[in-house]
Amino acid sequence: MKLARKLLSPNFLLALASTLFAVGVAEVVLRRIDMLPDYWDWHGTLVVLDRETLYSLKGHSRDDLNALGYRDVEFRAEKDGRTRIAVLGDSFVFGDNVGPRQTLPKQLERVLGAGYEVWNFGIAGDGPDQSFARLQRDVLRLRPDVVVLCLYPANDFNDLAKNELYVEGPDGALVYNPDNPVARSIPSFRTGILLRKLLTGRGLGPFAEGDLAAVLAHDPFDPIGDPSAPESAHKLRLMAGVLALFRERLAKEQVPLVVAIIPSLENVQDPAALLAKGIPADALDRNERTAERLCREAGLTCLPLLEPLRARARAGLYQVGDGHFTPRGNRVVAQLLAQELRADGVTANAGR
């Protein structure tokens, strides 16, 4: 009875009302600024959840990241007469195993010469669906003259399926999925994100982080077995769909697109390692061949790198143990890409 009188006292009710009001105001503010929880620290880089791209790197959270979180100089909207090339892709483009000036985009810039600027829009772990989302949000507003999409088929087919960022619509075309894994992980009560962040330093609980890590940070080699099997056929439709999104969006902007297909270290110089994992010999390079076929069927300019790199397998193109291109590998691929760009005439109009 005494406790009940205390709970019903004017002072307690006033304090309760003030607290609820403050929480309500905080919730409104946090929803207005769309506060999202921080996710993880990767190589000293803060990775932030993002509904549109699943995740982004926090700008300037590392010395080699610009304000938008890309591993390059600061991007600017104004143009200076040079042909502007935007390169999208995953860790092969981001190039964390080499210096900022040794990445594939910067090697391409050096090979092409003074009339070109090549910007690095690669993010480690990206699938082509995330690259398309970055194209729409970040790249096109900077008015590129050419876009290069780097595919890594060894895991890109699987990325498209597990990411659920774009799904097949009623007509079969891909559409953005607002119920993707990151969107599902964001608590509806935003004030809880802030309180957890203040108390634990993390915006999400450990179970939510674990579920997301299985999607965002797990990129295994995923060879396509029987292409007609339902799971494989679904992945192929997703790849065809995202290539169609690139084609249609860039055609609307009248920006040329070149797709470079990057093979794995194992497929170039150590196929025995894949055979040892039980991958049939006829499936070793099926991902790369399938990606090339889908690219051709979409009517896109395509640079398959499997055979050119196999011909240079002894040149130290890949970093053993890491699996990404060495500085020499980036330079060789940049030279091949420059040849393709010039052969197709897509670099002819500088600084439109």
C-alpha cells in the first residue's frame, strides 16, 4: 500500500512523464536522422550498416579513405577535361593488400596517362548487387564518362543469393528488396540502439551481429555445380538480372560500361587446390565462363581475364596466401583493361 502511494505520488508521476517525453523526443530525432547501428571494425576501418548497400565504410575512419568511405582521393563533382572512369567491385578493386597508389584503379590511371582520372569505388566483400547500389547513390552524381564493373565469379553468384539486396519481381526483373538482411536487423526502437551503443560500444546485440556476419563477412568459393539445379539456376538469374540493371541504368545516362571478369588465384595458377577440395575438373572455371556468357548475352562489353592471366601464371600476379593481385598483377590487369577500353573506343571522348 505504501509502495502504491509512492508510485502514484505527483513527484513520481512527473518524473515518469518527463522520462517518457525525453525518450519519445529522442526516438523521433533518431528516426529523423535515421540512426543505424555501427557494425564491426575491419582492418582498422569502421564498417557501418546501410540499407541501400548493406554496409559502407565510414569516411575518414582510416587515413586512406575519403569522405565517402572509398579508398581514393577526395571525389569532386566538377570536371577538369580528363576522362573520368569509375571502377566498381570487391576487394580486388579496393586492394587492401597493396598501397593506395598500387590498386587496380590507380594502375589503370597510370597506364592510360594524363588525360584520365580513375576513381576507386571498390569495397571489400561487395557483390555486384552492392556495386549497382553504389553506382546509383554515389557514382552517377559524380558524372563518370566510363564505368568499369569488376566481377569475381568465384563468390559473386553466391553473394547475390545470400545478400537478398535485389530480388526477382513479378516480371522476373530484379527489384530492390526493402526487407534485406540489414534492414531486418535494425531494431524498430532506435533509442535502444543509442543506449546499447553507450553501454557496450556496439549498436547491435551479439546475436544480431552473428546473424549478419554470416551474410556480410562470409564469402566462400562457391562453384556452380549443375547449372540447371534450382539453386544454381536462381543464382544465374540473379546475375543476369543485375547485369541488366547496370546495362539499363547506364544506357539511360549514356555512359559506357565495361565488365572485367576476374578469375581466382586457384583457377589461374593452382587448379590442383580446387581438385583437392572435391571440385570436379569440368566445374573449375564454370563460374568465370558462365559470367562471361551472361555478360555477352546482355550485350555488354566484356573482358574475360582467365586465359590472359593463365598465360602469365608464372609472373607473380597473385599474392600467395592472400589470393589478391600483387602490384604487378594490378598493373597487368590495368594494361589489359586499357587495351579493351581503347579497342572499344569508350575512352575516345575525354572530359565530356
